[in-house]
Amino acid sequence: MNPVQQKNLGYYLDEMQGKGFKLSYSDILFIHFAQKFTNANDKLMIIALQVVWSTQFEFDPSFYLSFVERLQENDVKTKKEAIQMAKNLGLYDRLLK
């Protein structure tokens, strides 16, 4: 089973904070708000966080919400698809400059 499928969002956030990812209490509340707002499942929310953290230097709530919505609009189901979409959008380009 894919590790993303095994975790719920709350557990994943706790695990990432334990690994040193900095999230404020308001960031965590916003992530849960974004999940309710978009009606996205835990797997999609975790995938979005993984991609956002790999393209951003800090958590940007509006960017995260926009990315989750775009994943849903494009019926993205896997991390590989999400990474490809991020590449197509040029999200990794600025990291290479």
C-alpha cells in the first residue's frame, strides 16, 4: 500500500512537524479549512502538501488552496500526476534558477 494512502491528514501534519516542517496553528487550521472547503480527501490533501512543500520555501495558504482546487479540477489522483501538473505549471522552474 502507498504510504500516502495509509495516513490521515492530521497524522501526516503531526509527522511532518516532528521532522522539522514549520506550521503555525493558523496554518494547520487553514489546511483543515481547505479540506472542508474543497471536500478533498486526506490523500489529495497530503499529495498537495508534498508538492507545495517541494516548490515553496514556506507555507502559503492561498497558494495551497489554489493548488488543491487545481488538482481536483484536473482529476489528479496520484503524487506522480500532481508532480507532473506542477512541472507543467512551471512551479519547479523557479527553483532551478
